[in-house]
Amino acid sequence: MRHLNPSVLLSFVCAALLGIGAVILPVWILSQRIYSAPFFPLIRSGVEGMSYLTFIFLFISGLLLGLLGKGHPFLLGLATLVSLPLLAIAEMVVSPTSHNLWPLEFAIYGLISLSAVLGAFIGRYLQKRVRKSDV
């Protein structure tokens, strides 16, 4: 059985935390309305009030993960928003009508995470370029 490298696991945990930050920070920066939600009102507000800042923060998160993280850049980018479906499932358990269009919602999370995927690939490319110049 193959064991998961702790530094790879740490990279994916950091990716999930950076993704949540990328969704929540624009709510505070742009002083957006806080929607009510069964568990996570800030997450809901960030998703429903998604702005250009969310995409910029996701891209920067991916860039940092590509530069500093371990793991495949595609998976690191996807990991930035992996917590959103998990949080939505938690809310659906408590309030079954809170996410009526959840399949579409989850697909949109996947599409939105492509900005972080792009950043991760660029970050990994830059990391390889820096390593080559050090040799």
C-alpha cells in the first residue's frame, strides 16, 4: 500500500484553506451583503456574490500552490474549492431544500476552480524555471 506523503497532504489542506479564503475575503473587502444559511452564511455570501476578486484570489492561490506546494497542479487547483461541495452537503443534511440545484452548483465549483488550476500550472512552470536557473 502506498502512503501519502505528509508534504503533499499539507499542500492539499493549504489549498482547501486558501480556496475558502478566496471565497470569503471578497465579502469583507467589497462589504457585500451577508445571506442567511443553515451553517455557513459567509460561504453562501461569497458564492452568491462572487466577484472578480474571487477569481483573482483563486488564481493567486493556485500560483502559490504551484510554486510552493507538492502534488499535481491540476489536483492542487481543484483542491482549492473541494471544501465547497462538502460544506453544501453538510447544509443539505440539516436543510434539504437549501441546495435544490446541487448538481449544477457542484459543476460550477469545478469550472470556477479552473482559475486556480491555471495559476497552479503557471506556478509549477515558474518553479521549474527557477530550479533550472539555479543549476
